[in-house]
Amino acid sequence: MSNETSPAGAAKRRQGIDFKRYLTSPQFFLVLIIVVLVGIIGSAKPNAFNGAFVIAPLLTSVAIFTIVGLAQMMVLSIGQMNIAVGNMAAFGAMFTGLAFDLWKMPFIAGLLVGLVAGALIGALTGWIIAKTGVNSFIVTLAMSFALLGLIPTVYTTLSPGSAFTAKPEGMEFLGRGTFLDVCMAGYCGPAAIPVMVVPVLLVVLLVGGLYSKTKLGREILLTGANIKAAELSAIPTNKRVVLVHAISGALAAFAGILLATSTGSFTPAIGNEFMLQSFLGPILGGTLLAGGYISVTGTFLGITLALLIRRGLELFGAGIEMLNVFLGLILLVALSAERIRTVRRRKPAELPSETPPDQPADRQALSSGATA
Amino acid sequence: MKLKLPASLGSQYLVLLATIVIGAVVLGISSGGNFFGPVSMQTFFQFLAVPILIGLAQMITLAVGQLNLAIGAIGGVSACLAAVMVADWGFNPWLGALVCLVVGAVAGLANGILVVVTKINGFIVTLATMTVLLGVQYALVNTRTISADNWKPVAALGKASVLGLPAIFVIAIVVAVLVGLAFKYTTTGRHLLASGDNEHAATLAGISNDRSLTIAHGASGLIAGFAGFVSFASLPGVNQSVGGDWLLSSFAAPIIGGVSLTGGTVAVFGTVLAAFVVRLVDSARAEFQLAPAWVNLVIGAVILGTVALGRLRENRESTKAGMLRARVATHRINAPHMAETAAKEASL
Amino acid sequence: MSTPILQARNVTKTYPGVKALDNVNLTLAGGEIHALLGENGAGKSTLIKYLTGVHTADSGSLLISGAEQTFSNPSESTEAGVGVVHQERNVIREFTVAENIVLSRTPKKFGFIDWKKVNSEASRCLAMLDFDIDPSTPISKLSSAQIQLVEIARALYTDTKVLLLDEPTASISDAEAAKLFKVIHRLKDDGAAILFVSHKLDEVYAHCDTVTVLRDGKTVLSDAALADHPHDEIVNIMVGRSLASLVTPERSVNTAVDPVLELRNVTTTAGHGGISLDVRPGEILGLYGLVGAGRTELAHAILGRERITEGELLVNGKPAKIRSVKDALHDYGIGYVTESRKEEGVFLDANITRNIAATTWGKLAGPLGVVKVSDERALVEKYVQELGIRISSQDQLAGQLSGGNQQKVSLAKWLAADPKILIIDEPTIGIDVRTKRSFYELIWGLADQGLAILLISSDLAEMITLADRIAVMDSFTLAGTVENTRHYDSMSQDVIRLIHAKAPSH
Ligand SMILES: Nc1ncnc2c1ncn2[C@@H]1O[C@H](COP(=O)(O)OP(=O)(O)OP(=O)(O)O)[C@@H](O)[C@H]1O
Ligand SMILES: [Mg+2]
């Protein structure tokens, strides 16, 4: 058969393609644009590199929105979508706010309450999808409007100012602290890096590890690739769908809580801006809408790019309406990259190996994403 | 138009009709009959035009297996542009009305062409154009509300009646009938459905899917622009909130009306009936003075309920068919002479 | 000789990375049935797609009735009188039978669709096939064999001078195939040219006049008279070397052992009634029946995808409670190789490693569910070697493999799971002669290793070759079970008699 080649030939071919593929991968493309953009912004506005006032807030939002992007990416990986990410974030944050304000819980406990609430609402969504077989778009759209109705009502009933403002110890540190506050042996870290980066990085690694290393991640990706075939391969697909939505809900809640800690109060408006961004990151980063393929690094880079452009436009004094226009345009323009990629993926034979065997296994999660 | 419905669909329409009647009666009673008063009825039908139109606009994209998230933004921008042109730039009000339709068609075609040329998923394309258009809408009117006094002749149409019904409602119904006829009697309409059902098979039959996608998005945009025109004509003023709450109802009407998300089906009658239901929920909110958020909650629940019930019914039917077959099978084993009776029973 | 109706000259077509057609020549004359043969992936479907304008070629020319033509889309070929039934089903499921038939040229009056004419035109085409069905039936109510017939009717709708049939008999019953051949012969007598693709050589010899053989995209036998080339020679030409004939091994099943899988008077939600079966370790139990007899559904009932409402399902003599394929595998060691490999058997967009390892991660996973990549690859490599799956590397996507190799991947996935009972559903549909043989040897080998095998097949010859006992099903009941003597004539009579004995008498 023409597909068969000698091992040596295959290896050689693969090397050539790997190099080409690396240069045309969405991740490389994103890094390139990010570097160029930083260059442009930096030369036009030298004060843009003020650590505490520009970089730290930027990194904070990158951290928060990376989690939002991952929440969406998880659901995309099973070929579904979550229109309610923003509302789930608000839902989780609401419970944390309640826990702090009304139940006087300490910081960590309140955080956990919010995460659990997010996971539960996500699991409920996933359960409805799995049980009824109704399209995830419809279920999450309905869920988003249900939560949109519910959350402001709870806030207005339970708090006079429609916001929970109690600040238990630790909230300030996580939300607004930078490494300047972390001092060891008389030496403090840079003010440009917020403390929030640490837990977020941890979550990113966990999600990456889940997809590239574990049984669960593999089963989730196959569920996304072809749910019927997955079920017939002894994968409990219904459970996987529920689990993925639960994790997505918990991640959304985490992002919502982080946002609340960084602004200092819990309000119904949390998560309003999440939906568009949540798609922007993963899709720019090469995650397929059709399911079965994800990229954690790509999601992170996609989010970074989107926020960088946003920040840049703000620095140049663009109004909120222009931000919207640009954000939409970026999504369209940069997405042509996904198209090229998809076409490339369908091509037979010359198709590159998705996880090159010569690559150290422990770098897979971050270099090429996980692959079905 | 001949209305020959498959049995299952027919029963779905009956359920919808019953819901509308019961809902109207409940509202009538709880309002002490006021709901059926002339003024209240006039408003009811006047504000029914938009749900019908946006439902149809969404239905057309669903027919080719696409989603259009930008319907609200298209309607909003077209109404706002018309308002700004008439009020700020001194254009003729009727020209403003025409601009609504043109903006809608152009935006829709842009969606279609983007989907075709870039091959990006329609969901993402319309998400992006929605964001862009929302920015444009905000840029146009900012925080102002432009009063309808600037276009009195058009606003008069918005309040006019034909045969005792608001003119704009009648226009919406006319649009619905035209859409229905187009899907039944024109090859273009059939080709949209074919593309939505099975792209590959459509190609093999010589149908251009690119053309179908462009036409569907274009028509969807045009009708969204029409909804923008209706808002322009009937609202007391136009501001940046026009179109902001159309997303859910645009999906609610076709989906409750029996259109599948995977493409290949339309249900004009069902969509119109479901728009009635959506409007009733809104009326009920006004009647009981609930927060607008509750409308969303109820509509969301109704959508879920309808779709889930449909699934349940399908499952039950296939189980029932299986059980009947099993009865026939067992009969044939245990008592061959009784097989025929059972077979007859099964064929009923 | 008069000018041939269709002539393709020196056609070359490359998909990225694959030369699917390499200087192919084909001549179709009116009044003849021309067989197009070749192994899986030889390029048969690609040639047909070129002839009908679905794909364009890199080079080569096409002559219709002597005049040079280039089809850039399918409607141009339809206009030129080339009718086709592709290998995959291509219908609009939400439309009626009638509308599907006329879709490429819908009758209109005053610019609007003339629904009356649509139905009458469709009835005309259906009548040509003796296919008795209401043209206003929605396609979604039809079985896949019926849909196949609708597609043939569609090919007859426009004035068809050339009819191209890509494996039309792969998934229809013998009775339906007989009907199809009747039509083909009628068209032949009317002077049409017919191209017939099939992996079933018996029917090729029974009905075709001339033959072209493709191998790796090249024409290795061109427009020859079929009568000049006996069966074995054609097989050798297809394969490219001489293929030893298949030897049926001596099989003996230890009847003293208790059955591992047993159904006792089972009734299911799918509609089965009173089914009793048993399979012993090392035994191949064939489950034969016509398409629609409820065999796949019975497999699904065993796997818990349909509920068993009455009767008992016993595994190793103990009642089994199975609610999903996962339960079936993990609790009872039952595996299931599905009949539709493309839709349910393989993950087309996933690589070979993930495809084959899919059932084994539970075993491979260490603490925290972490799977070691090297273990995974070694396990997959073992089965790739054992089954002789032809891949360029484990990172290749399954969608790029030929049909036969995809089927092997689907089987490998279940062998890797190490089941005790394996249900294999229609393993050789659309599979070429050589791969079929290697499958037969594989299945015998598995039984020799002590696996209990429940083999579902609609191919009676295959059943008689492989099975130790044959259970015959008919409309969701069991018509009877017979010991396989492996004498084709007497066995086929026995089996057919069982089916007819069960058919309701009027
Ligand atoms: N769309 C496609 N893109 C890329 N390669 C393809 C495509 N379709 C077919 N091929 C490749 O072209 C070759 C010929 O395929 P083709 O489908 O014509 O084989 P075939 O003779 O019809 O086989 P079968 O008997 O299995 O139907 C194979 O190697 C196949 O992998
Ligand atoms: Mg083929």
C-alpha cells in the first residue's frame, strides 16, 4: 500500500513535517502575534511596562480568563458548548459571597462552597444533556437564562446593596496581592506578578495533565470524537458528560470567585463578560468546536492575545464600543487559522504525528496539547 | 397551502394551541377580563410581531443547520441607524425604514459569506459579528434614546390597524406565510432544507451548499432587519437596548415550534404559535408585575421541557413498538394460530 | 464495434499523499455489464467519483459517446446521462422518497414546484424497480436496504445511458439483490452500459460480461471478457500474487463444558420474543438471518442497550445484570465488534494508539488514573503485529486507513480488552477477498484460544465456512439452531427451510 513506508523514511518525513507543523501551528502563530503586539505597544507607549499598574492587572485578568477559557475548553472537548459559563461563574461566586457575608465562613471554606456550587450546577446541566439527549447549546442557553433570572433575585433579597462585601482574611491577598507581598529572607518578589497566578497555574497544569496523561482525559476526548463509538468501547459516556460539565462549572465558579476577590465584592454582574472570551481563548488556540481535540497552551495563549489587544486598545484610548468591534474582528480574522488547521488535519498520509514519540512525555501537555 | 401534518407534529400543534388558549384564559380571569379589552389586545398583538419575526429569522438559519446569534444585534443596529439617520441627519423617515431592511440583508449576507469563505463554524461567526454590531450600535446611539417623534409617519404605521389587528402584526403574518410558501414551493427553499439535512447528498444532487448558506443567512438577516423596522415603527423611542433581549426568544419560537437544531426541518406554523406562547409569558409578567428576569427563566424552562418531552415521547414510542413486536414474536412461538390476531393488533 | 458509451483514458488522481488512480483506463460499451474489481483502497470508488464529477482528476480524459467531456460537478454528469449509486448512502432523510428521487431536477410549473408531478415521476422510477412503496413515505421510515433501492430509482430518473453501481449489494438481502439484478439486466437489454463494483465474486461471475481490475490505483486488467478469466486467476490479479486457497481447519468443540453465555426464553424491549441460545468456550455460534431479523438488536440486548423484559441472561451459569457495554466488559468479559465500523467502530479522527487502547485504560492506569504512554504503545503494537494491520505509524489517524484495516482496528480494540465472550457483528461487509480470509483465520484462532464467539452475518457462505453451529433468526424470533456440517448445499437448504417454516402462513 502507498501508505506504507520504511521506518526510516517515515521518521525522516515526520521530522520535516514536525518542523513545518510547528511553524504553522496556531500556538506558534499566537506567540508570534503576541510578541509583535508587545513590541508595538511597548515602543508606542513606553510607560506600558509599568509593572504594578499595567502588567499586574493584565496578568490578573489573563489568569482569570484563562480559567474561563478552560471551563469552555473542557466542554468543547466533548463536542458540546457551555453558553452559561458566565452565569455559572456568577452562581458559584454568589455562594462564596453568601458564605462570607451571611454564614461568616473563613476564606478557604467559602471558596470551597462556591466551587462545589459551581460543580453542582454544572453537573445538573450535564445530567440534563446526558439524560434527555437535548443539544447542549439549548440546555446551556436555557440554563443561562434561568440563572440570569435567579441570581439577581437572590442578591436583592439577601443583601441591601445587591452585593456581598464581607472580606475574610486571605481574600485581599489572593485577589489583589502581588509577589511584592511575598517576602522571604528579606527579599520580596516583583510587583508585576499577582499572587493569583500561582493557583491558576496549578489548575492549568492539572487540566493539561488530565488530558495528556490520564485514563479519564483520554476517555473524555474519545467521547468528544464520537460519542456512540465511545459508548460501544465500554466508556461510560453519560458519566463523562456529567463529569465534564461539573468540572466546567467548578472552573467557571473559580474564575468568578477570583474576579470577585480582585474587585473586592460579589455582585450579580460577575461573569457578564465571560461568554465571548470563553470561546475566544480555546478556539484561537486551536481547540476544535467539533470535539476530540484540545489545547491547553493554546487556550492560555488565545486568552493572552485577546486581553493584550484589549489592554492595548484601552491604552490608546479606544472606547468600549470600539473594544467590542475589535474583539469581534479578531475572532473572525484569527480564526482563519483554525480553518487552515482543520483542512490540514483531514489530509491523509502526510499528516503529522500529533504527539511525536521523540518528544519527552512530560512536556506533551503544554507543548502540543492532548490529542485524541 | 395544504396543511397535511404528520400525526406527531399535529399533536404538537394541538398542545401549543391548547397552551395558548389556557394561558389566555388564565390571564383573562386574573386580570378581571381586562386582558381581553381592546387596548390590551391591541398591545398584545402589536408586540407579537417581533417574536414572530425573530423566530422566523432564526428558523431559517436552523433550516440549514446553522445558528444565528447576531439576530438581536442586526435588528438593534438597523433600528438605531435608521433613527440616527432620520433624527440627526435629516433623512426622510421612510428612507429610514428602508435602511432597516437593507442593513439587515447586508449584515445577514456578510454572515453568510463569512461562513462560506472562511469555513468557520456559523456559531463563532455570528458570535463575532454580534459583538461587532453591538459595538456599532453603541457607537451610534450611545446612551441616548431617540424619540419616535422624529419619524411620525412611520410611527403612525406602527399604531395603525388593519381589520381590527395592528398593521405590523398583519405584516409579520404575511412574512410568515411568504416564508412558509417559499419553503414548500420553491426549489431554493427545498435546497436550503436539503443542504441542512445532508450536505454531501445535496452536493451530489447538484445543490450548492455555499449558495444555501449564503441565502439562509441573508434571509435571516433581512427578517431580523424587518424586526428592527417593526421596533423602529412601534417603540416610543430607539436606544441601545433594542434587540438586546431577542436572543432567547429567537431560539424559543422555532425550537418549541418543532424545528430541529441539526438542520433540514422548518415549521412556520409551529414557530408562529410558539411566538404566541413567548408573548403570553411576557404579558403574564406585566400582569403579575414580576421582574423581567422571570420571563427568561420561564421561557428557558419551557424550551427545555418541550425538547425533553419530545425526546421522551420518541423513546416511549420505540419501546412500545418493540413490546408489540415482542408480543407477536412470543405468540408465534407459543401459539402459532394466534399469531395472526396479534399481528393484526400490531399493525393497528 | 460501435463507439463505446463511456471511455476514460489515462486518468490519474492524487489525494494529498496518496496516488489513488494512476493512469487508469476504462471502456464501457452499451448492452454490457462491466465488473470493476480490486482490493480495499484500490481506487474503485475514486474512479466512480471522477466519472460522475464529484472529484476532478489531475490528468486524463473522459469521452461520452465519443465526445470529450469534463464534469466539474455532479449535476453535469447527471445531465449527460450518467446515473450513479455511490458506496455510501446519500439521501435527505427529512424528505420523502419521491422528492429524493427527483431532487437533481425537480419538476416545476410556473417556476414553482409541481408536487403532483414529483410524485408521479417518482412512481414511474419505482415501478421500473418493481419496488412497491408509497412515494410520499419519508426516508427516515425506511430500512437501509430500502434506501439503497430508492437511490437506484433516483439513478433511473434522468435518461440513464450509463449506470455506475458502487457495491450496491454489500448490505441488502439476497432477495433484494435478485430484484436489483433483474433491473440491471433489463437496462442492459435496453442498451445501457453498467459498471458494477462488488467484493462478492460469485455474483460478479453470475451477472457480468466484462471486467477491469485495479490494484494500487493501476489498471492491471483492462476491459477483458470475464469468461476468459476464472475465479482464482482474477483473485490473483487483484492481490498481485498467487493466494493459496483457504483451508478450513478441523474444528472440534468440547461439548462437555458448560456454556459461558446463555439466553433462556428472552423477551426484549427491542421486540424479541422467546429467544434461547447458548455458546460454549471455544465455540463459534453463528447467528444467521435476513437483514432486519433482529440480530444486531439481540446483541444490543445482551449488552444492556435494550432491556430484557422476560427470561434470563446467564453468564457462566449465573444470572447477569448488564446495563451498558462497560458493564458487559468489566463485569462479564463480553466484547462487541460493531457492524458499522465507520460510525461506531473506530474513531476516525483519533490516532491508532487511542483507537486500540480505548478499552484497556482501566487496566493500564496506575494511581490517579495515569496511563503510561510506553505501556499503551507497546500494547497497541502487539495487536498491530498480531492482526497485521497496515499502518505507517501509530500516530496515523484511523480515518486514513482503508476499510479492511479500519475493521481490523475495530477488532483489535476488543482483543486488547481480553474478553471471554466476543460478539462479532457482520465483520466482512465491504471487505476484499484477501482481508476476508485473514479475518476467517483470525476468528478460528480466537476460538481455538478458548473464546466463545457469537458471529452475526448475513452471508450464508461465510456462516457455513466459519460457524460450528448456526442459529437462524427471523423477525425477532429464533427459527431454530442447526449443527454445521460445512456442506454448502445441504446446509443452505436447511437454513432456508428454517426461515420459511417460521414465516407466517396465510
Ligand atoms: N477523500 C479522500 N481523501 C484522501 N484519501 C482518500 C479519500 N478517499 C479515498 N482515499 C484514498 O484513496 C485510495 C483509494 O480509495 P477508494 O475509496 O477509491 O478505494 P476502493 O477501491 O473504493 O476501496 P473499497 O473496496 O474499500 O471501497 C485509498 O488509499 C484511500 O485511502
Ligand atoms: Mg469503494
